[in-house]
Amino acid sequence: MKWFLFHRLMALLPVLFVVSLVVFCLVHLAPGDPVLVILGNDASPQDIATLRQQMGLDQPLLAQFVRWFGAVISGDLGHSLFLNASVTDLFMQHLAPTMSLALYALAIALTFGLAGGVVSAWQHGRLADRVIRSLATFGMSVPGFLLGLFLIFVFAVRLRWFPVVGYRSTNDDGLLNLWYLTLPAIALGFRIAALISRMTRAVMLDVLQENYINTARAKGVPESLVLLRHTLKNALIPVLTICGESFASLVTGTIVIESVFGIPGIGSLIVDSIERRDFTVIQGVVLLITVCYVLINLLVDVLSYLADPRLSVEGSEN
Amino acid sequence: MLHNNTRLFFWGGVLVAIVLLSFCSSLFSPYDAYSIDPLSRLKPPDAAHWFGTDNFGRDLFVRVAVAVRVSLSVGAAVALIAGFTGLTVGLLCAWFRPLDLILMRVCDGLFAFPSLLLAIAIVGVLGPNIANVVLALSLVYVPSIARVIRGAAMVVKEKNFIEALRAQGASSGRIIWLHLLPNVISPLIVQVTWVFSVAILTEAALSFLGSGVPAPTPSLGNLLLEGKAVIFTAWWMTFFPGIAIVLLILALNIIGDDLRDGAEPGLKALPVRVMRQLKKGAQRG
């Protein structure tokens, strides 16, 4: 276990280094001078020179990278060019809506994905199976924002069951928070539900062929127990992997979904920063999210290892 | 098998129909995608305007057709550029060990980003226009192609016939060009089809966020963005672009799945194939 963890952590270092290099280069790709963006086009040459020196832009690129990288390692992602706040503070302020949306979506995806997969495997080849599989194929081809617009149109504009857009903090009212987040969470979770149900169905059908399932049935174990206890358990590790990898879809999905539903989360922060051309915020947020993504994948690896030690053999080969 | 073939033909037909309709839209409709007609703004669908008109009075049918054309072109450009670059990087990495160490680290790093996030950041920093969208998406999808090609080429590299060729004194260039390349074509095709459909989806998401194809050029994403603003009054502005994108992606995904089954018949057994496929699916986000 120790070695497994050590290897995985060591493999992360070059990845994180390249990630930060790419993020650093991003801002230096930008056409135009960030100093002119801040001061406007009619700034005096003196002001420009002073600010450039303050921001360290007069130094060679390599020196700038070393300085920036050192600051990042010590947890300082810099200040917003436009708002009077540090990037880390801005990130934390916008984190709550995104987190609750992502967790809610994951909960919906797990519930419906697992249920769909189990029913699909149980009713293999029958009508219910076909309906669920078509829904899953459909779910993987519909972009989340389109589904979001559809849900708004049907459930908010026509039926008026849910609010059209907006967000309520959990501090005000937990239930209200859930009510506002339901449509966005469905739009976000549908695709992952589709993935999970396809995966669950495939693994369960595979396991149902095993001899020990025959044994269980021959012993007279009720079919529901065979399905849920003997079969479903084996499907859980691949589902765990999917959940970890879905983090990418959740994060990038929230960016778009938040803009559909007007939720003030990380996605809105990114989109607003791009409109304002607030480079340090874009840089910092992209870096933070990617590091989270890398770490969550590591966590999933470790969890799958703990759940099924057989995987460690494959793990050490990689 | 017959069932699979009918399915393939059906969705292939849908794809061809969409492509033909989008490229020959001028045969069906006299309107121009950019000419503004303030008197007939936000008209619901009728005999003259099949899909209705938008908030500038432009004919939506023609705009959706042009948007499909734009999306297909972006997808094709990205698939070509990323496919070619990924192929080159993958082959070189498989053959030259020192290059492998450097280039694959870079690919791992790029691969670690959620793809839409990296694309948004690049387009956001460079400024929204079609060239930058193509550039960003190509950069985002090169690593996944390079990895697959490298893996496939590594397998071939270990085969005996390659060793025999080296013993005969064949140059690296000759082996890569004449012997590695033909053996990685089928995984390349599978990956490129996949990139084609994901690039269309990602472009739509980018344009929907306003950092993709800029107005007035229609794209499936920015038509939906315009539709969102008038969702209370003009359902057709979301409905038709939405249908177009869903049909297009469904057709591409189903054809892609069948291609993959054809290209890797050995992997048909569950759950390995399904797991690979689904893993890829999860990364598409």
C-alpha cells in the first residue's frame, strides 16, 4: 500500500509541473500587454514602466516563471486584475454553489444510474432494458446545456414547478437551495447517469454468467438478493472509477450549466473573468481545478485499491 | 448482425441527410443567413420560414443550415489537425526513446486538464474567433490521439519483423513510414472519428458560453445562446438548433461505436471493451 501510494504520488509530480507550465504560458500567449489592459490605452509611459516593474514583467520569462511557481507552491495564486481580492478568496467565495450543484448532480446520477443499470440487467432484452438503453445512448449525445434549456422550458416556463434561474444559499434555507438546484442538477447529472447505467448493466450481465451465481440460485437465494448482493457489489468498483472520471464532466459541465441557470459558482467566475480579461483569475482557477481533478483521480485509484486489492497487480504494472 | 447493419445504415442516412441539407440549403430556401428583416422578427415557423425567424428577422432554417456547416467544418479541421499531430507525436514517441520521455510528459500534463476548461481558457485568452477555437480544440485533443497511437505503435515495435528489418539495415524513417504507420491506421480512424464528434460538442459549449464562434456567424452553440434569451416567447429558436445538434451527435456517436467494434473485434467481449469505451466517454466532458 505504501509503495503503491508512493509511486502514484511520484508520477504526479511531472504532471503537475507541466500543468503549471501550461497555465503560466497561457497568460503569456495573450495578445496585447496586460499592463495596457489594466491601465487603458492612454496611460503615460511612466505609469506603464512602473506597473510593469511592480508586476515583474520586465524580467526574462524564465525568471518570471520561477517567481510565479514559487508563489504558487506557497499557496499564493496572485490578485485579480480587476476585483480587489486574491484569486484564492474569489475561488472560495464561488465554491459553495458549484460544490452543492456537483454533489447533487452526482447523487442524482448515482441513484438513477444504478437503478437503471440494475433494472436493465434484470430485464435483459425486454422492453424496460431497451427503453433504458435508448435513454442512455440519448443521454450521452445531448449536451448538458441543451438539456438544461429543455428542462427550463418544460418545468419552469410551461409547468412553473421550478424557478427559471437563480440560486439560494444554503444559509438562507436548505430546502429552497435544493429546489433551485434541482433542474441544473438533473441537466448536469443525466450524462453521468447514462454512463453509470451502461457500465452497471455491462458488468452485472457479465457477473450473472459466473458459476457462483448459479450456486446462489440453486441454494434458493431470492432473485432480488442475487441481483443486489451478489451481483451489484461487483459492479461498484467500475462505477467508482466512473464517478472519479466524471469529475471532469462535472466541473466543465457546471461551467456551462451555471451559465444556463445563472448560478454564481466557479463557472460564472471563469466566464466573467474571461469577459473582463482578468488573466490572473483565469490562470489561478484553471490551475486549482486541474490540481483538484488530478488529486481526485488519485483518491479514486486509492479507493479502488482498498476496495479490490487484485487491482494492485495491474496498478504496479502501469 | 443484421440489426446492427440496419442501425448503421439508418444513422448513416441521417448523417448524410443533415450534411446534404446544410450544404444545399440555398436550393430549399431563398433567404440569406445574414440579411436582417426587422418587420418579420421572431415569427413562428410557417410555410415561408420553415424554422421561423430570429430576433433580427433572419430565417432560422438557413441559419441552422449554415451553423451545421460551421460546426462540421470546425470538427473536421480539429480532427485533421489533431489527428495528424497526434499521429506524428505518437509514432515518434514510440520509436525514439528520449523523445518519448519529454513529449509524453507534456501530453500527460495536457491530458490532466478537463478538456472544455483548457479550451475555454485558451480561447478566452487568445480572443474568440474560429481559428482560435480550432487551435484550442486541436491542442486539447492531441494528447489522447498521441497516447493511443503510441500504445499501438509500441506493440508493433516489439514484433519480430521489425527486428528483422533493423537487422537488414532499414533506416528509422523507412520503418516508421512503411511499417509502423500502416499498422496504426485503424486505431487512428477510431480516435479521429471520436475527436470529430467531441470537437463539435465542445465547440457548441464554447460558443454557448460566448467564447467560441463569434456572432454574426451562426454556430449551433451561439444559436442556442440567442435562443436562451427568448426562451419565454420563441421556442423555435432553441428547438431547431437543439434537434440539429442532437441528431448530428447521435449519428456520429452511433457510427463511431460501430466503427470501433469493427476495428477492434477482439475487444468485443464484455466488460473490457465497454469499460474502455465508457472510460473514454467519461473523459469527453
